[in-house]
Amino acid sequence: FFYVMPYVEGESLRAKLEREGALPVEEATRILREVVDALAYAHTHGVVHRDIKPDNIMLSGQHALVMDFGIARALSATAEPGALTTAGLAIGTPAYMAPEQAAGDPRVDGRADIYAAGVVAYEMLSGRPLFVGATPQEMLAAQITQAPEELSALRPSLPPALAELVMRCLEKKPADRWQ
């Protein structure tokens, strides 16, 4: 079986952030809305992406597209121990992993994608990563144990409701995040 991935013209969100730093509120919220819409579609079809990050968001024309479902997981597989992920094994990109994903919890669900979308939003609005670590292990530990700096402290001009929305995505406990 051979599958050809279609070519998408544009650039990654990573390239844009590296070039421009923090994005204007209107642009960041448009991108975030489109990413969350794509995730909602995936989640309603039983799929968790598990690797949302600026590198996997393509900006093509005036649209943000979620790419690379290479480590996505069917939600039904979360009930089958060892089906796609071994317990205790963290799969994804450490800088964008939800705490439960970083801890290797085999029951990761769509709330991990909400956390990762929050990390991306934090980066788009602040111009800096949520956490910085010298090694992947330091990044994983930060995701599990460190509280992020308040977004409103980094960019006081943000609408308070937007800063609160992003910070709620970054709650350590999945039940405290948007559902």
C-alpha cells in the first residue's frame, strides 16, 4: 500500500514564529480557532492528535491546517492496554506535551490536545515557549511540575478573557481544562 501526501503550499507556524515572534491578537486567535476546530473534528471522530505544535500547523493562504497525525491515537484504543502506546512511555514533543502524556499515562485523551493547543497559543501570544529545558527530560519534568508564568504578566495588553482562556488550557489536571 502506497499513500502520497498532498503538497500544501505555505509555511509552518514555527517558521512564522521564528520570523515574527509574538503575533497580533487577531491573527493568533484566528489560527487558534482553526486549530481547535480541526481538533474538535478529530476528537468527534475518535482521534487524539498527541503532537500539536507549531511545526505541525501549516499556514496556507488565510487558513491554519493541522498536519502530521503520525502518532495520533484512536480514542477506543485507550481502553486496550498496550494497543498503541506502552504504559510509562511518553510519545510526542516534550515542549508541547500535557502532564499526563509526559508521565506516560496510557489513557491520554483529547484534553492532551487542548493542553498542547494552549502551549501553542501561549507561544503565539507571548513570543516565547511555555517552558525551557536543556534536555527532553527537563521539559517533561517542567510539564508535570512547573506552573507557567501568567500570560497576562508577559503581555499585559492582552484581553483578560483571552489570557484566562489560554491559562485554563494549561491546567495540570485534565479535568480542570476545557472539555
